[in-house]
Amino acid sequence: MAAITNQELITILGDKFGDKIVNVSEPYGLLTFETSKDVIISVLTFLKESRNTDFNFLTDITAVHYPEKKHGIAVVYHLHSMVKRVRVRIKVFIDEHHPHIPTATVLWNGANWMERETYDLFGVKFDGHPDLRRILNMDELGVHPMLKQYPLEDPNRVDKKDEYFGR
Amino acid sequence: MNHNQPVYTDNDPQSELVTLNLGPTHPATHGVFQNVLQLDGERIVSGVSTIGYIHRAFEKIAEHRPFYQITPLTDRLNYCSSPINNMGWHMTVEKLLNITMPKRVDYLRVIIMELARISDHIICNTIIGQDTGATTTFLYLFQFREHIYEIYEEICGARLTTNIGRIGGFERDFNEIAFAKINKFLKEFPVALKEFENLLNRNRIFIDRTAGVACVTPEQALSYSWSGPLLRATGVDYDVRVSEPYSSYGDFDFEVPVGTSGDIYDRYLVRNEEMWQSVSLIQQAMDKLKHEPAGIFHADVPEFYLPAKEQVYNNMEALIYHFKIVMGEIDAPKAEVYHAVEGGNGELGFYLINDGGRTPYRLHFRRPSFINYQMFAHMSEGMLLSDAIINMSSMNIIAGELDA
């Protein structure tokens, strides 16, 4: 099985999904692109099942919060094709006030806890997830602590200001 | 699973199921996590895993700490092989900053990481022995973890949570005693490992307890995103050290052992063989070090590598760099980087987003224990409770890595 280059991968994806694949870049050699939540499952399914790509391994699902952006939460998927020896990073920006995205558990069982963790920390609701409960924090927490509006330390403390730690 | 067994539900008045809380702090779980099991006799009908008892919000803390203060956080992920986590983090930042390491530093790192892998696998394999009733093997091999800790201590002064190395190299060179201890370890450990294998590999009781128990197919393992020895025991030859060599692993000659059935016995054998490979890797690294210029233990990157203390007191330039590093006056590129290393339990990934500040904008750890463990409750269904216990030990779940 021959390895596949990022350029070939972009061409394959461009042919299939056209303008749904945007902001393609290759930071440190890792192909990164954005797509939208209505096609994310078809993109993942295509990447997993197409013989040309063969992304059989879901490395990770996580999220990033960008409070200043219009669509403030990026759900980030890292996939790995062990056969073609290439990784890819897929980002989906969703509305932070209505954080819904379809679940990837239909493709990989391993997505289950990764999505629960992302829900727990960022409040992203994965539609269709079989068991979307908090996983690391207690059920009564009430907030999703990795969102940027929640400070790390008690804001009233004077000895633990962020500036002492560089933020 | 025996399908002739009656399966009861929770509300069934005739239910004869017993609910068993295995954990949070049960000696057989080797860490703080809970499994609520429904038992029909000794057979597990269903199970629910609860984790998060030692969740310490590392990803949140990391957003408020400069890079070099994040190293101690990584110690506390898989605390049985903290040097691998430390090195993985250093290499992530070095990748971000485009720092190339001298070969000698790479080889020193390989020595440390392989020692850590051995200590991780010692824990897992001796505990499988312990949980199947073979206490002797545990006592024979476990002392070598102590010897590994002594080597760490000689290099960085710490034993368990090592905080070993710096971004850009090591804080100091390995001293003569450290090299002597490594050589002593290389001589003594194979003897003990051989003895350990003699006690267990063909042991009838051990094989009866482990072979054919908790078999996993490669398809299941890949679907659950398993990595590391667990995935290799199912027959998939995926090892980050080979597929994406870091720290000059490409210079070394080693084999990736794989199993066939993914059962507990195969996992045990894969880990044992990895220890042999690690010993060979350390030996190769020691040989390669002889051809490298002595005394080099860090890259020449004064903007990121803290100068020695006596330099700070006596040398203007060093003082300036020290000040700039500690006060965060040096810009790091705005970029995203994912770097993976082969940890004791599998692919340990660091996803770092930097927005140009002195602390990460976002740092995510891909923790192999967390991802491997989610199959446990599902696997346990239909299994005997005593088999589920050794299944858990063979997965080598480390609570720190599970919860982050």
C-alpha cells in the first residue's frame, strides 16, 4: 500500500465535497481543513471507508473555545490512516449558543468517551450519542469549565492573578 | 458469553442479580475508579464504569502556565512512566519552535524513555502475575523498578514525578554514576527478566487463567481507538516509534512484537518482548553515545533553554536570557501542533494551540489509558468477575492518565 500525500488527499476531498472543504493548510506537515457540521459525518465516513484514504483510526476528538468568533466552538477531529501513513485534522466551527453536532459514534466506538469528555468540558451536544453524560466532572457541576469565561482561580484572590503566570 | 444464562433486568422482582461496587478504592482496581457491576453468580451481566475521581483539570491549568511549568503537570498523567510524558511534552514544544536536537540529546532521551517503558511494563506484567496468584514473580522483578528510579534520581534528583529534562535538552549532563547504574541495570535486568519469564510463560496455572480470556479482534481494537501493547496484542503492528520516528528512533534497530488473539496472555507476551526490545534499544543508545561528542546535553537555543544558575549570576547575557524566559518576553509562533509519542500504554498525543502568548491557548492530551479503558465495561459482559480483574490489570489503566 502506497502512502498518500497531503496534496493527493486535498484533490480527492475537493472532488468529492467541493466548496464544503475550506481553509486548507498544512501546519507542521499535518493536513488541516475546516468543514461544516451538516457534512461532517459524510466527510468522516468517506475518509474512513474510501479505499483511497482508509482513515481507519480515530485518534482524538476535542474542542477549542474562541469566544471572540461568531461560531465560537471548534470541534477538532484527528484521524490517522495507518495504511496510507498520513494524519489529518478536521475542524468544525459551531455556534457556541447552540452547540450541536452529529455524533461520530456511528463510525467508531471509541468516539463515545471522547465525545463525552468534550461535552463535559465544553458543552458540545453530540446529537445521536447513545449516552451523553458528564464523564470527568460531577453531574451537578452546572457549567462546562473549559469555556474561556470561567477563570482558573478564584477571581477575588490577589496572589493568583493570571498576569503572574503569563496570561 | 454463555447465552443460556437467564438475564435479569433491574426492576425484575425475580431478579437474582447482585450489584457490586468494584471500587472507587478497591485493591484489585489498582487506582481510583469505580465499576458498578451487575453479577449473576460470579458472572458479570453488565457494568458501568465511572471515572473522574482524580480529575485535576490539567488542560485548564495548562492554559494559565508557561510552557516549562507544564512539564510537572505531564508527570502526573501516567505516573508510572513520567519521563515519556515529559519528553513528549518537550518534543511538542520543540516541534512548535522548530528546534533541532543534537544526536547525543536524542540518544540520552531514548535511554530515559526506554527505561520508563520498562518500568511501566514491569508494573503491568508483575501485577498480572500478582492477580493470578503468583506473588513471587512480582517480588523478583519489581525491585528493578527501584533500580530504574535510582537512575532517574541520579539524573534529575526525583524518582516518581520526575520533571526530567528541559525544553531544548536536559538540565544537566548524565554523570558517571548514572552511566554506571545504567550499565549495571543492563547487565542484571535481562537475567531477572529471563527468570520472570521462566516462572510464568509456560506456567500451566498462568496460561489457564490468561489464554483465551478477553480476546479482542483487530477490528474491535481499532474501532475503540486502542493503541500501544493492547492494540499490538491483537495483531496490528502500529507503533509511533516506527510509523513517525521521533527523537532519532529511526537510527535504531528494533522489532515491534505483535500478538495474534488479543487475549490477556498475548498482551503479557507483547509487553515482555517489548522489555527485551527496550533493553536492546538502551544498549544500542549507549553504544552510539560513544561516537558522539561528549558533554552536549542541550540544543543551542538560548531564547528557550534556561541558562545554568552560575551563568546567570556571572554572565550578563545569560542573565538577560534568564529574565526574558522567566518573564515571558520571547514570542513563540502562532501555530497548532500535534505530536505523538509511544507511551507505556499507547499513543500519547499532545495537541497544542499557541496564539503567540507565553502560555498555550489550548492544550489537549490524548491519553491512551482514557481511550483504552472505555471498552472495559463492554468487554466484561459475560465474563467471570475474577477474569475481569485480570483483564483490568492487563490493560494497565493508570488513574492519573485516565482522568487528567
